[in-house]
Amino acid sequence: MRRILPVMRKEFIHIFRDPRTLAVMFLIPVIQLVLLGYAATTDVDHISTVVYDQDRTARSRELIETYRASGYFDINYDVASEEAVARLIDSGRARAALLIPAGYSRDLARRRKAQVSVVIDGSDPNIATAALSAATAVGQAQSVQIVQQMLGIDPEEQPGLEVRPRVWYNPELASANFMIPGIIGIIMQFLTTFLTSLAIVRERERGTIEQLIVTPLKSYELVIGKLVPYVFIAFWDTLEVLAIGSFWFGVPIRGSVQLLLALSVLALMNSLGLGLFISTVSNTQQESMLLSYFIMLPSIFLSGFMFPIAAMPKVLQYLSYVVPLTYFLVIVRGIILKGIGLELLTEQVAAMAIFGVVILVLAAARFRKRLE
């Protein structure tokens, strides 16, 4: 420890003397959390909608108000031709259109099936899928209400099936509750890998690595002294993101924070080992940064951070099994959202421990070889 502590002190001094490094370590996680917390959302509502009402009756206005009240559709435009509808959708100012034909209320009065059209801009599949589901659900609900009014039926007094769905862990189905725990895993993995890969390359690029080599330091002591400061920073960033996610975005933390931090050590083993390995195959900081991005970006897409692994092709599903971040995201989301304990995370913990040991051993072996 007498030899390791001076190396740690040297690394801390270097970090705090470099404003750019400080910004990356302490500001970038907050900026990423805020941007992704608001932008990376699958919640689709308030879709800009144009209405072409050829009927202009109380019945048609009731239908329009039903779509507006659903919260999915904002009736921003009321036009008098289909050409105007096409122009608004083509320009992107409207993403959906409600077309009510003439005779809509007359058909209802005669107890005929009235038809309306909902046009959806399919250029963005996420918005189009949500709009299609919402439009269908609102139309079906309005149809049932019309039939009940015509027949004088009180649905509360009729026999049948009543489904009462309950959503556990995220009753509001808020995307932030799913995304923000994942962002914790992304920040911890990406930041520590990126900074660690630069730490040793920077010494080599500046020619100071030789000064460290000629000291009585052993290779593992040099590695520990260089990596430990980033462990403290990673834990600080994790607590920072947890606090902002909880107090700013209202994400409930149902599990043990102590357990989360303890299992984060496994994530650090993987990210620090990966960063160390990158530093041994890179000769410049630019090479190190490019290689870090090359490795981490596919990991983000394959880990289930944004896209469900079950929806991926089989080949990519198999690849996701060798991505340590995949297991860490299950751990983070399970502890924060579900409040589960270690007994339900044994598979993920075992996988991360194996990956961490293998990566660290390989990285340390190559690092010693480069020093020799």
C-alpha cells in the first residue's frame, strides 16, 4: 500500500487538474441522465391530429371530442378538404388525421354502421403503432357507447366478463422508470471503460510510463493505483444518478441501495478490465477512444437497454449473452423497480463474476507483457 497510495494520489491530482476530465466525470453523467430521461421515452401521446369533418353535426363533434379527451390526439387542425389533410401530413405538422364522412350522424340515426377513417403517418413506426392502437381503442369504446345508448342498456347491470388488469412495479407505465435504471448501468460501464482506457495510454503517449516502470512499483501495484481512483468516481456518479433519478424524475427505489452498490463492484470488474485491455492495444488516446466507442456502442444496443432482447434475431440474442452489460441491467432494474434480493439474481451475479475475472486476468496479463 505504501507504493500504491502515491500512484493513486498522482492520478487524483491529474484528474482534478484537468477541467475536461472533471467535466466528463461529473457533468456528463448528469447531462446524459437528463437528456435520456426526457428524450429516450417510448410514451407516445398528444399526437398532432388534423380533422376533416364533412358531417358537421353534434354526433361528429362528439366523436372528435372523444378522440381529444383520450389524451393521445391533439386536434390542432380543422380543414375543409382532403388535399389540406395530405399537405399537413406530408409537411409533418400532423401525424394523424380523422376523416368523418357526410351522413355520419344520419347513418347512426338509422341504426346503420357508420364508418370514419383515421389516416396515420407511418414514417415513424413507433408513433404510428401507438396512434393505430389508440385510434382503434377509442373508436371501439365510442361504438360500444353508441350501441348502449340506442338500446338503453346499462352495462353495470348486464352479465359478462369484466377484466381488471393490474400492472406491477410500474403502474403508470412511465418510460423514465425503465430507462433511468438502465442509464445507471450505461454510465457506469461506459464512463469507467472510457476513462480507464485513457489513463495508461496517456502515460505512454506523454512518455511518463517509463518513469513509472523504473520505480520499485510492481505491475499489479501500478494497475491498482491507476484504477482505484476511477472506482471511487464511478460510485460517486452512481449515487449522483440515483439521487437525480429519484428526486427529479420520481423513479422509486424499492430495493437495497447497499446491495446495488455491492453488485456494482462486479460491473466495475468488467468495465475496468475492458478499459485496461483497450489501453494495452492502443498507442494513442485517439485510438483508445475510437476502440472504446467501437466496443461500447454495440454493447448498448445488444444489452436490452432500449430494445427488448426477445425481439432481436436469434443470432443477436446469442451475442447478447456475452455482453456483461446485459446482466447488469437486469440487476439494476430488478433491485430498483422490483425490490428483489440477491437470491433472485444468482444467475446474473455468477455470469458477471465469471466475465469480470476473465477480462481482468487477460487485461492484466497483456499489461505485464507490454511493460516487459
